[in-house]
Amino acid sequence: MRAEDDTYTMMCCASCGIAGGDDVTLKKCTECHLVKYCSDECQRDHRPQHKRACKKRAAELRDELLFKQPESSHRGDCPICCLPLPIDPKKSTLTSCCSKYICNGCNYANKKREIEGKRQQKCPFCRKAAPDTDEEINKRLMKRVEANDPVAMCFMGTERYEEGNYNAAFEYWTRAATLGDVQAHYQLSTLYYDGQGVEKDEKLELHHLIEAAIGGHPMARHNLGILEWENGHNDRAVKHLIIASKFGHDKSLDSVKILYKAGYVSKDDFATALRGHQAAVDATKSPQREEAAKAIEGGSD
């Protein structure tokens, strides 16, 4: 009978019982997706009866999304070599002309090829002439900001933050987060945690950490794990830390190791975290990137 009841609920308005058809369009409850309604009025009338079940199912759906391993980190892939970008931001460069993060391997190879061929320095992605001054770089980035580019907005927010202008950083990061920038969500969580440019707010800090974690941000995921541990939610904490470890996040893997030794992580889960971490690190390696790392370390970048 339960399956029949569920089918009936999805075919008829949960409030008045009218069946969906050519003349009646039913819309799902956007929070839980459990029931449908023929009108806003019916949804309001049914709210007192539905509220508890809706809240419970919405929380379940949120957790399903939260604890699903993202396909890639928030950094994504290098648009030139199509390999995953390292989670260390120092191993990639933002182009001011097109707001693309290029891995150091591709960036170095492009510069080397142009220097050896005595060609004009150009962007490795869009091939626009490289800027000559910091002023030109800033001008190009601001042009990207005006075009509602969230990556440029997030970058400019970081620039203002490092200058100590937390209010401006908050404005840039808020705009970028609204447009879906994962890094901006993480940066906002740090502002709400520290109370820089905003009042300290644990709820908003948590909101932005969750959004960043769902988007594949390993440090946000790590911080969520620590928060869950501090609140006594050990199983949830371990899940977060293992997911972050699978992005190649060293700090999270170190936490998993400690919890494994203390008996909070099973042998199988620890092995999964180790394999996932190594696979993520290996996926970002290439001979070109290794050559670039040696050149940068030697001061020839």
C-alpha cells in the first residue's frame, strides 16, 4: 500500500486531491520533492500538515548532496593540458585577459617557446598580448569584473583583503559567490569566522563552508570535518575528512591518520583515503609541470 500511496501523492495535489492532467499542472514542493500542489494556495493550506515531513526529507536530500564525492576539486582542470589543477594555488596562474587559471607547466612551456622563438609574449589560452605593467593587469581584471566574471571578482576580493580592506573584499566575494564561485564562498566563511568586515556569525560561516564543500573545496570540507568533530558528530567528521583527502588534501589526510590510530577510522576507510589521496596527487603530475617546478625553484621562471 505504501508504494500506491506514494504514487497517488505524486499524481494528485496533496492538499485538495485534484489529479494532474491537461488542465491541471502540479508542481513539486521545492524543498523535499515528496508531494505536489495545484496552486500556491493549496501549498499554503497544506503547510502545517507537511512541515515536519518536509523538513526531515529536505535535510536528508541536503546530506545526500553534501556527502557525495565531487567529480573534481573547485580548481577544475587546466584549459590547456586538461589535467586537474593542483589544489595549491601557487602551482597555477590567473590570466588577467580571460580569467583562466593555467597550470604552471603550460604557462612555463608557453613562455619558453615564445622566448626561444623570439616571439611576443601572449596569453597561453586566448593569445592576447601579455600586459607590460601591473596597471594594465589591474585594468584588464576590472574589465572582467565589469563583465560579471566571478573568477575575476574573487581575485580582486583577495587583493583587497591582503590590503586590509575587508569591506571591499566582502563586497567582491559576495558578488562572486552569488554567481557561483566556490572559492568566494570559502573566503566568506573565513570573514564570518574572524569577524573581518562583518559581524562574527557561525550560521553564515557554516552556510558558506557547506556551499564551498559541495563545490569541491577541500579546505572548506576539512573545516566542516573539524566543526562536526567538535560538536560530537564523529561519523560525519570522518566522512568530510575522507572526502577532502581524496582531493589530495594533506591536512585532511593527516587528520584521518590521527583518527585511525585513535580507533575512530576503520582500516578499510583509512586505506580508501590513502588510495584516493595518492590518485588525486598523481592526476596532477606531468613531465611539463615537473620541468616548470624545477625552473621556478631555480629562479628561471
